[in-house]
Amino acid sequence: MLEVSRLNAWYGAAQALFEVSLRVGPGELVVLEGLNGAGKSTLLQSLIGLGPRVQGSVVLQGRSISDWPAHARAQLGLGFVPEDRRLFAELTVLENLLVAARAPTAHGQKTHSTEQQLNQVFALFPALKPMQKRRALEMSGGEQQMLSIARTLMTAPSMLLLDEPCEGIAPLLVESIRDALLQLKSQGMSLLVAEQNTLLAAHADRVITLVAGQTGASPAFLTP
Ligand code: ATP
């Protein structure tokens, strides 16, 4: 489903990713772990086409998307939940969801009605249903994170990239978010999740460790 080969990325002259390769199959959960500054966000942003300058191969659903703009990657089915959530703070829960529902879906046409999509995200995150009229700025961090994931799901992705979805969130809501992501996986969604806290790692098909922009580093790599 997603094949990344020998991906390199640069911010100006500074290289942030070095020959990164990974694969996420249909219905697989792959966790990307690494310390602050290891390159997790850079990798996810490179995959959605909003990152720094990149070189290398990115193949999604058999199509080479390395040169595609971000919106075309989203139309092909790549959904992204950013670390900072990027919700419309003044809009209500329902409005945030409906804004995303207007976006084109995976194959340029809707397979489900907006109402069906809303029912699906409320089934996944029941806590959001009674909050539909609440503005995003009036929600807790964990509730906002649920809304951010739900909003991305309204674009009908086949693969979800999430940047630290459980970071800084109250334990009870962390459980809800983890369970929702595992439910999505069981429904066939492919997931690539960056995290530092190993919450999802125990359930992952593979865990990839990034060290200073590289994968597969041996302990010797860490020794100066
Ligand atoms: P964190 O968990 O702190 O977000 P991360 O693993 O996601 O860390 P990145 O944010 O991808 O790491 O950072 C990887 C490297 O790229 C770091 O050295 C960082 O300083 C650098 N970097 C990230 N964003 C930029 C930017 N916009 N301009 C220049 N350098 C950047």
C-alpha cells in the first residue's frame, strides 16, 4: 500500500532524513519511534507532500507519488493528523467535520453520504456526538485530538499518518484514541503513527526507530 525507498530530506543545506525506507501494508499498523528531533515529523510531512525538499521514492497504492502535490496525495487516500491538530478553533465540532466532508474523497467521488460518514466517526468516537455544537476551542486537548482524527476520517482516507496522537493527553482519553485507532486497523485501515511513548508500539505490526534521520541504527551508531 505505501512503499518508501531511500528517502532523503533537506531543510536548506541541512539534511534531516537519510536513505529512509519503509513499508506499510493494507491494514497494518507501523509505529515510528524516535527522540525529539529524530525526524519523525519530517518523514510524515515528506510523505504527504508538505515537507522540506525531498529525494527518493514514495509509492502509494502502486502509484509513484513522489512528485505529486499534497492535495493529489490526499485525493488518492492519504490522510494526515498533524501534531498541532490544526482545527478551526471558532467552528463547532460538527462544522469542523463538515468542512472536511466537502473535500474530494479517495477516488474523486463519495462512496458514503456525509450522514453515513458522520455516523461512522461518532461510532468511533462516541464522546464527540453530544458535543456537536461545541466550539473546538472549548474542548480539552484529548477531545480536540479525537476531533482532529475524526475530521481527517471525513476525507475517506485508506491510509492514516498520525503525528504523536497521544502526546500530552489525559490517560482516559489516550485509551479511547488508542482503541479507536486499533478499531480502524481491524477495519482494514493502514496506519503509520509517530510516537515517543510506545502506547501503540505493543500493537504494531512493525516498529521503526529513527535516530538522527536514519532507520536501522545499531547501538554503535549512538556512540560518539
Ligand atoms: P519532535 O518529536 O520533537 O517533533 P521529530 O522526531 O518529529 O521531533 P523533526 O521535527 O522531524 O523531528 O526534526 C528533525 C530535524 O529537522 C531536527 O534536527 C530539526 O531541528 C530539523 N527541522 C525540523 N523542522 C525544521 C524546519 N522547519 N526548518 C529547519 N529545520 C527543521
